Amino acid sequence: MDSVTDFLAAHLAEAAREMMAAVVRSVPDYEQLPRETIERDLVHRAEDNLRLFVRLLGEGREPRAADLDGMIEVAVRRAREGIPLDAVLSVYHQGALAAWNFLAAQASTPGERDELLRAVPQLLRYLGIVIPGVAGSYLHERQDLHWEQREAKRALAQALLQGKPAELLAERFGIPLGGHHVVALRTAEAEGVRPAMRVIHGEIDALSPHALTVLDRAGGWVLVPVSEPVGRLDATVARIAAAAGARVIAGTATAATVSEIPVRAEEAGEIARLALGLGRPTGVYWMADLALQYQFARPGPARAWLLGLLAPLADHQHLMEALRAYLAHDHNRVAAAESLVVHRNTLNYRLNRIAALTGYDPGRSEHTPLFAAALTALDLSASSPSEQ
């Protein structure tokens, strides 16, 4: 191989420049790099790469781990610069093709061309080792960077939710502060299933790359900048629920300023608790969706009176079922009786019995809203662990 290595060494500098010219033309991410970076760094690295191949070709061996240190250093740098992996790897293919075409054009005799052809298997083995090594180093670095960024966002989210000073932390990691939609993400406990964390994080990242999160398998908190559309949150929650095979609720409130975030987090958390406890389906819930239930969940004399209204029915399950059916079917006694699989006269008897026990007639228009509110308060009381 002495003749081919001598040939390659003689054209090494020119081949390296041809390699980088081809890369810059065909890989947009590299075309956007500063000109001085291309001239001083990339061409120099291309020469090192070619020089390594020529040396290994002369020694008749494949590259070892130590031989890849320079290329791994470059891969790590590109990962930190945010250049995509496909662009980084395509450099090796585009560069090898450009170098081969250039060198083939320089071969002036059939013997030189034959020598180049005999070096092709060694070139393919070389690329087969170098490219996986570079890819592995790149991915490892990106994973470390991603973890660092996620932990930074997690720390900032915790500080904002707790009302602690967060300006210095945000400035340190280059994260802008401002108004946020505060999302309390909750997964139904009764389902016994949790989505993989990578699914949750992946969906939130797709929703907004600027979202701040404090998450675990049961849910957690998401802060989405108000400058970004929150309408896509419905689809995000639906995909998380589908991946988990469980009901997922997102209680949501908007904090116009950083100082409002703790208060809005409390509001969003309560909305999520209400929606989850009342058996609402997977979805995004705002105060407008549960304003009445939110108010009934607050302790007070009105709520106590409403619960007292139903107290005489506590030991009469069939009467409670009749009341719920009557209200659920919009006061249609025929439909309510059919849902209970009883005769209409039986339903009428039970409604009259309710009136006798409570002193309020569910059939009267002024009393019907009281029973509806009382059932809501009762359901909220049953869904709250603190009131069991």
C-alpha cells in the first residue's frame, strides 16, 4: 500500500479543502457556520481525518478508540452548538465522496486508479467504525445537555410555583420570565396506569420548547408562556392519556405576572382535583368549566345547608337514585322512570317521598335548583379525601 499512501499524502491538503467545500455546499447547517470556523477548524479537522486514514491504511489496521479522540471532540462541540445529528454524520459521507472524486481525478495512470480501488474496502471499514463512534459521542453529549437544561427548567419552575425569587436562576440559564398559563396535570389514581416519563416530557416539549415543568408519573405542573398558543394543550393531554391508557386531567389558570403564579397554581390544582374527583373525562379544564363546582367546594354555611338538605335521604338509596335520574333527564318523568326500570307511578311516589322527608319538592321549579346544587356539593364532598 506504500504507493497509494504516498499518493494520498501528496494530495492530502487539496483533498481536505475539496471535502469541506462539498460539505458546505450540501449540508445547510455547516453552510451557516462562520467563515473563519470553516477555514481554521473544519479544513484542519478534515486534514486530520484524511491523515488518520492514510496512516491506518499504511499500517493495515482499523481505527481504535484512541484514534477517534479528535473526531469525538468535534462531535461533542457540534452537539453543544445544536447542529442536528444527521447533519454531523452526513459530513463523513459527503466528505468521503468528495475526497474520492477529487483523488480519482488526480490519478493519472491506470495503476494509481487500481490502487485507489483496492483501498475502497478499507475506507468502508473505516467509516463503519468512525461514524457509530461519532454518533454515540454526540448522543451522549446531547443527553447530558438535555438533562442539564431540563433540571434547570425544573428548578426554575419550582421556584416560581413556590413564589421564591427566580430572576437570577432564569438569567443564569437564559430563560425569559413573564406571564404563564399554569397547568396542573393529573392522572387518575383509580386507573392504576402511568405513562412513561419520556412520553410526558416528549409531549410537553412538542407543545412548547419554552415550557417549564415539575413532573412525575402521576402528573405535576407545567408552566407555558402566555406568548405561546395554549390551544394545542387539549391534543397534548389526549395523547398523554392515550399513551397511559388512563384518564388525564389538566386544570389550567393564567398568571399575568410571575408574582401571580403561586395563586394561579392553587387555582389550577383545585380545578384539576374537582374534575378528577367528579369523574370528568380526559381534557383541559378552566375556571369557566367548573365555576359552580369550585364555589360549592369551598366550606361555608350555604354548602353546609345544601348537604343538610340531602341528609334525610342518606339511608334511602332508592330515593337518591330517583332524584338523580329525575334531574339527569331534565325533569322528564317518563325517561327517568325508564332509566330506573320502574313504573312512572313508582317514580312519582319516590319524588313525593323525597318532598315529605326534606320539606322541599323536587318537582317545583323553585326547589329543583336547590336539589341539583345539593347533589353537586355531595359529590364534591365524597371526592375530597379531607372530608371522608
